[in-house]
Amino acid sequence: MNFRKEHTIYTAIWAMLYASPVVNIYTRMAGNPRITFSWGEIFHAWAFTSIWLVMFAIHNFLLLPILLKKRKTGTYLCLSVAILLAGTFINYMGRPKHRHIDETRMEAEWKADSLAYERVAAVRLGDGRYCSPQNPMRRKPLDYQPIDPLPMLGPGELVAFFGGLLLMGMNLGVKLYFMSQRDRERQKIIDQRNLEQQMEYLKYQVNPHFFMNTLNNIHALVDIDPERAKTTIVELSKMMRHILYEGSKKLIPLTREVEFLNLYVQLMRLRYTRKVHINVDVPPQLPELKLPPLMLIIFVENAFKHGISYREESFIDIKLRVEDKRLLFSCCNSKPTQVQRTNEKGGMGLQNVRQRLELLYDDDYTLDINDGEKTYEVKLDIPMQTRLPDAEAETADVS
């Protein structure tokens, strides 16, 4: 919708610019009946406006993405100045080197001013020139008059330069306005999607069977290893706290998300034998960067749900890296032949994650899923932020 509104504004502006020469000449004709309609004058004005149109198209489709998407301000400014200078030079080269004065048009312009017409008597010489009786030596040739060498910065060039500059500024202002509109609408959708994601996660992704099995394992540990049972209860409590409190925020530190993943993996280890090889490769020191909560657990949960078998060797390999403020996450698991395939909620969880990524990062993310014959691998590449939003930071401080 905003895209159509934006281009409707551009279309209206250019329609007015191309219509202005026609409106101007008809206005002059209405005020002075001796002025005649001239297509040559209109075509000359349209050619001048077309230079602006080409400059506008280059600025809108090529230069603005460099500024607004790639954030290369210096490159944008250099190219914009180059486009303005190129348009000014083209206008200079297109200026006529000689002036051909039409006798009929000059007579009409002279007669348009009654005072000038009385001053300039109808004294016409044989060579097609007029002269004034008050100043017989003042003669105006009517057929051809060469012009002195053209100055580089004439009125036309200045109009071309500053007119192009105003059009680029208008284009940037309109683009920023509709971008802010789209960002506000997208933020509303993101907030709604986050709420739906949290509810979806609480309903489906944290499988109740997982907590039930974990509690059963803790019950068994009470007699075998009481200290380990106590530690496991604390870990389970931390995990639930993360889901209930951190899941409602827009961004959380990467260290907290990794801590949650480690707690999840530790609790899941209680359920499996040595035939299941679980590897978590995370750097010991993580930068102070932020990401949306509960973004990675879906992939790990699906790996445990569909990649583990009690009868044969199976594995889960989780890796996490941070490079140039981007999170590189991968989760690879085996595909046991005897495992029961279900379409419970795993597919829905992955679909929700993909939709959430599109809303949060637009095109600035990569999610690759490789469903092989014996392995299933997910690779995620997303940008990370260096600080929390102000309102979110205040909430974090209060909690």
C-alpha cells in the first residue's frame, strides 16, 4: 500500500512538471492574443525536464538503496554530486550555439507592448531590419545573430543543478517518510508476532512430556545422587524463569540465550544413554550483543525430537560463532531409520521462526535447511545489535 502511495506521489509530481509548459503558454496566450502556440517551445521545456527525470530515476533506483540499505553515505554523496554535474553538463551541451530570431514572433512581441510599439516606428530597411526614429543607428537584425561564447554557468545550468538538487531532496524525504511508515507498521506486526510466538512456544515448543520426563529423572536421582537431583531442579527452575521472563522482551543478551540452550541440553542428557552423542561448541567468551529471545531453541528442540533413537547410534552437533556482529548458528542431527516420524508441531515451529526472521531482518538473514538422507542440518546467519532499545533497557534494569 505504501509502495503504491509513494509512486503515486512521484507520478503526480512529474505529470505537473510536464504539464507546466503547456499551462504556461496557454496562460500567456490568454493574456495576450498576439502570442501564438509554439510546440518548439514546449518540446524544448520537455527536453529540459527529461534530464531531471533521468537524474531522478538514477537517484531513486540506484543511489537511495546505497544510502538507506547499505548505509554508505560517502558513496551516496559522491555519486549524487556526479549525477548533478552530469545533468548540468548535458544541459550546457544541449544549449543552442546560435539564436535564430523569427521576424513574425519579434513583431508580435514588440506589438504586445503598446508603449514600445509607439516608440519603435514602423521604419523598415531593405535588409530586413528595424530601427527607432529616436535613434536611427540602433538597429536589430532579424534573421541571424551569433552569440558570444557560452558561459559554463548560465541561468539554465543553475536551474538544472539546483532543480535536480531539489528533486533529489524531495525523493529522499518522501522515501524516508514512507520507510518510517513501513517501519511502524512492521513493528506492530513484530510485536503481535512476538506475542503469538511466545504463546505458540508455551503451548507447543516446550513439550510437556519433556518436563514430565525430566521430573521422573530427578525423582530417580533423589535416591542415587541427591546432590545431582538438587542441581537438576535448580537448572529446571532457571530454564522456566528464562521462558517466562526473558521471552517477553524484544532483545536479550547472547550470553543468556546460550545459557538457556546449555540448560536445555543438560536436562535432555538425563534421558539418553551413551549411544547418543551430544556436542555443544560455543566460545567461552561471547561479545555483548543482543538477539531476539527463544530464537535458537526451536532448532535444538526439533533436533532432540526427531534426531534421537534409543536403539542405534545417533548424535546432535550444535555450533555457535559470532563474526562481524553476526551470529552464525548451526544444528546438525542424525536421522535414525527406526525413529517414528510425526508431524506434531516441529514443522509449525520452523515455519513460525522463518516468518519471525522475515519480519525482524527483512532480507538481512540466511536460513539454510539441508534435509539429507542420514542427517538434518540447520544453518542460521543473523545480524546482532550492540545495545537494547531504551525502553527495553529500562525494563531489564527494573527486573
